[in-house]
Amino acid sequence: MKLLLFTLLLQTCFSVYAASDASGDYNDADEAALPYVEIKYATDFSQLAAIARTQDKIIMLEVSASYCEYCDLLEEEFIKPMLRNDDYNATVLIRKIDMDSYYQIRDFSGDAITPDEFTRRLKVKLTPTLLFLDANGNEVSQRILGINSLELYGGYIDEALNSGLLKIKSQ
């Protein structure tokens, strides 16, 4: 009897493991049920600033790099779910920039610049970094560097967004 229970327990464990990938997340069938979202690259901050200004929105900028695995984690676990949520879309413009890219973008003044130069101006040295900017390109909340705790990270983002929105609305 004990052997039968042990065998059933092992079978259950293996079937649960087979339904999930190595990270513990469920397989692609569960992800297919979610609507597709794509994080837009910031290409023209002067244009983005005009939208933020007229709609009283905060700009949340993810600074990433092509080699950054933690950036992928941040995007899948937090940024893409935020893009699927209308509450965030009403108050936040979410964009991303790869600091190791060489394509030209426009800064808040409308001048052509590379992402590397842009992120150096903002003194970003670590990826991922989340910046919370107003329509003038000023940081309105404390930036979030790296990922130290997945369990608390969403709260850090919400806190930064809320305090930044308060600053923007009081300007």
C-alpha cells in the first residue's frame, strides 16, 4: 500500500513538472491565452514628451541591453503585464531603449543622439534600469536598478509611478 501511494505521488510530481518549464512557469499553451503585447522602443523623446505633457502621463523608460537576461525577465514578468492593463495605459507611457544600440534617436530637445549617449547623460550604468520621467526629461521618482526581489518588484514600480504622478500633477 505504501509503495502504491509513493508511486502515485511520484507520478503526480512528474506530470506537474512536465507541464511546466525549468523556471516553474507553465508552458506556451498558457501564454498563448494572453494577448500579444510589444514594448515600444523610444525613438523620439521630444514627441513622447508632447504626448506625456498633453495627457498628464509619466514616462517609464526601461534601459536594457541586448545581452541582459534580467531585462527579459523584467519585461515578461512586469512590463508586458502592465501593457495589458488599462489602468497603467491611462497614466503611463512605457518605452524601452537598448543602451548598446547605435541607431539614432531624438532626445527631449529633438537633437539626434545614440542610445549610448542618451543613457550616459542620464548616468545609467546597469541594466535593467527603470527611469520615471516627466515631459521635460526630469526624473520624478527614484530609479529602480536591477532586480533584487521578484516578490517586491511590482510594489517598487507602483510606488515609483504613484509618487512620480503626484509630482507631475503638482507641476
